[in-house]
Amino acid sequence: MRAGFLACAWATICLLTVGFGIARAEDQTRPPVSQCQAIAEALPKATFARFTPSAPLRRAAADQEVVRITYIGHSTYFIETPGGVTIATDYSGVYKPPVTPMVVTMNHAHSTHYTLTPDPGIKYVLHGWSDTPGEKAKINVKVGDTYIRNVTTDIRGGFSAPEMNGNSIFIFEVAGLCIGHLGHLHYELTNSHYAEIGRLDVVMVPVDGGLTMGSDSMSRVIKHLRSSLILPMHQRAPLANFLSMFGKEVDITYAPSDTIEVSMRTLPKKPLIYIPRGMQ
């Protein structure tokens, strides 16, 4: 019975994916539709099937399925999609990718997470905050093969008072993957946040141990998200404490480089914390 249900869930995922592609081909005026969020809402208790070979993170057979992710520094990751879209997360101009990205995302919790004078060659500058205090930033944009959206969260403002919607979790949907960057997350997520986020196959998580959240709180968020691939960022020193929050249910790999290539075919079967060289 369970196997049949999972097969049905996977079929639903395939149909939604194919349907999304057809809709975009037929009517470019329609707003983007989130595969990750729609599936999570439709099948809240499903265990999602995956194509996973015995060697996790092995290069995918088809290059068009591969997303390349490189740790640049602090909370900046550089994402290269199969369609040639380049994205830098939490872009401040201090930690620069090898080429000028097409898209940058920013959060204003600290100056190391944004800049008001970005490189003029950047086509899309996406602020994770609204210019009107308290309002939600609303990101909903399709760039090439990538759909980018956000989920806002509160941050600690002056004198530790909450600042409404001051942080954005950015979600990049590409090549069937749901990739999330938690930004400068100050509070544990609510059920409403998790519903807005949906499924995250890959998540970039700050592990500073207190500038955002303590390791215990951050680990609870990660365990709730149940992502296949976990990429730490922000501060190196507290990393060991963050790792100590996980048991045998999670694998840990210290990477030989700052770059990883991932696809739906190569997601690990067991959750994996993959530590880039720059975070070691």
C-alpha cells in the first residue's frame, strides 16, 4: 500500500513538472508556479522518491541536469545552472564570484550580506527586505531556467527588538531541484514558514552559533527541513558545535574543494552535511 502511494506521489511530481514546462511554453505571460511549494502542499506526508545511485554526489549522466554550487565566502554561494544562469547569494561585493553574476540576492541584517552599490553589470539585484518597514519583500521571478522566490522571516533589530520581515529565505528552483538559502535567520521557523518553503533538496545554512541562532535551534530547523544536501556557511569556528547536534542519521563530508555538482539523480539517499574547503 505504501509503495503504491509513493509511486502515486512520484507520478504526481512528474505530472506537475511536465505540466509546468508545457504551461511556460504555451503562455509566457503566466506567473511562475513553484514545483517545490505546490508538491509540499499537495502531499504533506509523502516521502519523495529520488533517483539516487549507490555513490552519492557522483556526476550525473546528463550534463543538462547538473547544478554547480561553489562556496565563495561568508554566506555567499555561487550557483551555476544548466541553462547558464549565474547567481550569488547574500552578495556584498566583498566575496566576489569568478565572473559577474546575472543575479544576486541580499539580506540587510548585516553589511556583509548586502551592498547598496552592486556591480552595474548585475542584471537582477534582489533585495530580501522591503523599503517600507515591516512589509514583506516579494520576489517572484523567472530568470532563464531558474525560478526564484522568497519567504520572509523576522530578525533582531535595535536593542534586540524584532524587526518584521527583515530577512528572506531565497529559494531557487532549477533542473527539478529545490535549493534554499536561509540568509541571516534569527528565529526558528514556524509551521507557516515551512508551508511557504515547501520541499528543499539542498539548503545553505548559517552555522555561526549565535550571530544568527544557536546551534541547537539551527539544527532543529535543519532536521525539520529534511534536506538531502546541507551546505554550511557564515562562520567556521562554531561549525564543530553545529555538527555535534547530529547523530548517525546524518553523514558528514569534508570536501576537497569549494565546488560541488548536484542533480536530482545524484542527491544522497541519506542527509549529508557537505563542508566546502573554505568552511573547514
